[in-house]
Amino acid sequence: MKRGFARHRPLPAAAPPQSARGKRRAPVVHEEVYARLKRAIIDGQLAPGRALSVRTLASQFSVSAMPARESIRRLVALGALEMTPTRRIMIARMTPSKVEELTDARLPLEARLAVRALERTAANLRKREALIARLSKIDMRLDRAIERGDVGAYSKANSDFHFALYAAAEAPALLGVVEGLWLQIGPFMRVVIERLGASTMVDQHKEAIDALAAGDAKKLENAIRLDILEGMSKIGEASGKV
Amino acid sequence: MKRGFARHRPLPAAAPPQSARGKRRAPVVHEEVYARLKRAIIDGQLAPGRALSVRTLASQFSVSAMPARESIRRLVALGALEMTPTRRIMIARMTPSKVEELTDARLPLEARLAVRALERTAANLRKREALIARLSKIDMRLDRAIERGDVGAYSKANSDFHFALYAAAEAPALLGVVEGLWLQIGPFMRVVIERLGASTMVDQHKEAIDALAAGDAKKLENAIRLDILEGMSKIGEASGKV
DNA sequence: GCAAGGAGAATGTGATCACGATTACCGGGC
DNA sequence: GCCCGGTAATCGTGATCACATTCTCCTTGC
């Protein structure tokens, strides 16, 4: 195989320069660029191996090269973007061993975050109910995405579900680490869903919600672990061919 | 307390521009700057709250502002550096809850890396012996540092020990995550050692080496977990006062 | 003696240019 | 038809400038 990487194409997330929104000065341009690019990656809108460049990104976001450079630099540091030996930039590729390592990291970390979310809402059941309501709503959105076969919406709803749960753990440092893992996984999750079809995806979301409602930490942990294992095994099967 | 942060002082690691080492052209300036700054942080050479600035860093490394900016951007992304609301940069501070979260992350991840190192050398005992020899050597260096009361050497030897072990796991993605954790912990480890004195530090390094030699995964995992718990509990006690 | 205020220094950020290396593209030769 | 080679476009990187904001520190007024 050539191992070359894809030509530049317009970024799907590249919204217009939003001149309509008035004079609301941007809260530091490069933060905005970074946030949108990060979101696009986690949600799987960018395929692995997809090429990026400072100037291209800059023009797609209608900013100068500087903010684009900084956003790219950050995402390379987090492992979401990859640099070739000749310093070209692309969405990170996946390898079977990387899938294995990331699974190793996700299992204990996300299980811990889930249990922490349970613990954090133990003293405040109203909070827990609100969390459950939020998760249920996201999960319904996810089901609708499956029905419609909308891969993009599915991918986004899936990450939304996990992070809504983890956010309730109130553990920003841990959350940051996990977010870094998702930044590396997002693109493949999407590829896998696209290839297998959203309807073939199974998850343990309803089990997780039940465990949360029952206050059963062990059950919740199992649901999360199983959810991760199922998803990652699918990625693993496909990772050799991406 | 004022919560202001320390004035700029020369960076301890700021070696001369090394014009002596021949014409060996730098492999991209900002990589070099980043690597040295990262090393200085992990080894605990920079105190929490210590101020950094683009221009200061640049002049200390005898480079222009550009490579300094990029290095700082990367380390902020990794959580090693912190930005105040007014966008000043400093070595990240520690809080008790952050210690707890980072401990949660370190325990399973580093235990896994250690066990992986054991597994990886199971089929190649020469490799394992070489690893044990390397670790023993580092541990002796660590003992000497304790005798001399050399806090800097102790701090460096300690991180060297862990990463020498983890490197043998041959899991770059996992290692990257753990390195990110150490980037956040390094500065405090140093502060704690300095405050309590290197001689009060205990570790489970010899137990880990024994477990490695015996091929006992369970014992190795316990040694690593205990080593982490001991170290982090010391950081936790002090973290309120940093 | 001390707090308030203002002048000046320092800071992060964005923009732009130059340079050397790398890549992509197109045409000619086999 | 296919491969090779040269040329032009594109790339990451480093440097430097301008600007608004923030911080420092000293003076002034009470």
C-alpha cells in the first residue's frame, strides 16, 4: 500500500465566519478554533489519515495561520493528530496494538469516573435523577439516530452520553485524561460505525442508567466496562484495515 | 494569601546554547525546547506556581519566541502548565482533589504498564535480566542520592526508575498517558521531597525488582501500587499548602 | 504610614514574511 | 502503457512586528 494520505478536502465542520453574530469579539481566536476542531475529532467527523495543514485549517476557519498552528500543536500533543517524519499532519491512524493499549486505559478510568458519578450523587438524589433524565434523553436521541441510520448523529450522541455521565463525577483531571483517550478513538469509532452500520451497534447504556437508578456501583461498572469492550473490539477488528 | 505567583528567575535547566557540540543542527528547535522543558518539569526542577513567559523562556533557551510559544502550548494542553484567567502561565498548582484523581489514574495505568513489562519479557529472559540490571543500577543511584540528601538527584532517579520499567512494556500510547500524569505530578513530588527530606522517602523499588526477577505479576502489581500510594499520600498531605 | 492612582514595563495573541524541505503534478522518454 | 524526472505549488517552521491587556512599582495625596 502507498501509505500516502488523503488530499485536502473541505472540513465538514467548517462553519461560515459567522459575521452575522454581531461584533461579539472572539474569546481568543485559537481557543475557538481548537474547541471546534476537537469536537469534530471526538465526534468522528474526520477520518483517520485525513490530511490537515496549517494554512488549510486557517482558511477554512477564516483565521490567520497562527491560531491554526496552535490548535494543531495542542492536538498533536494530545495524540489526536499525528505528524509524519516529514512533518505533515494528519488525523491519527489506528493500529491493533494501539486499540489494545487504549482499551487498557479506558476500562479502569471510565469505570472509575462512572462510579464516582454514582458516589457524587449519592448524597443528592435530585441531582442523580437529573443526571438520569439527561442520560435517558441522550440515549433516546441515540436510538433515533440508529433508526435513521444517521452515523454522524449516532457518533455524537454516543460521546455525549459518556461525557454527560463522566461530567457528573466532578473530577476534571480524570476527565481530561479520558478526553485525551477519546480524541484518539473518535475517528475510528466513526469509521467502524460507518462500515458496520449504526444498527449493528450495541451498547450498555440502558443497563448503565438502570444501575445508576438502583445505586448499584458494581452493576454500573460492569455496564461501562462491557460497553467499552464491545466498542473497542469492533475498532480492533477494523484497525488493521484503516 | 496573595495567590500571586513567583517572579521570574533563571531556569535551572537552562544550559548554554551548546555551541561546543559541533554543527549538529537542531532537529527542529521547538522540539528541543519542549523536550528540555518537559524533562525539567517531570524531574521536579520547577516549583508549582513558578511563572513562565514566552519571552523569558525564549531568551533562556536562546531561541526566538516562536519555539517557546509552541512548547508552552503543548505543555498547557497536557496539564503540566496552567493558564490564569488573565492568560499568565505558570507551573500547575496542586489541590487535594487533583491528587486524588491523579492517584486514581496512576494506580491502574502504571500497574498495567508494569505487568505488561513483565509479560513482554516473559519470552525473552535475557531482556528481562537486562531490565532488572538497569533498574537495579538506577535504584542504587537513588540510594546514593538519599545518602547525600540530594533532592534533585533523588527526584530524577525516581522518575527514571519508573519510566525505565514502563518503557519495557512497549506500549507507547499507554506510556504517553502516564507521562502526562507525571508531568502534572513532578513539581509536587519535588516539593514534598524537599520538605520532608529525601531520607524519609520510602519506596517499593526493591520489591518490584524482586517480583520482576521472580516473574510474579501479582507481587509486582502490588509493589507498584503501594509505591504510588505512598508517594501520592505524601503529596496529598502537602497539597493544601502549596 | 498607607492606600489609591498612574506611568511604564511586560505579557499573550494575531498577523505576516522568508526559507528550506517536501510533495504533487505534468510531460517526455522508454 | 508505464516509469522517471523536473518544475511549481505547498508544507512546517522560525522570526519579527503591532496591539490591547495586565502587572509592577513608584509616586502622590490623605
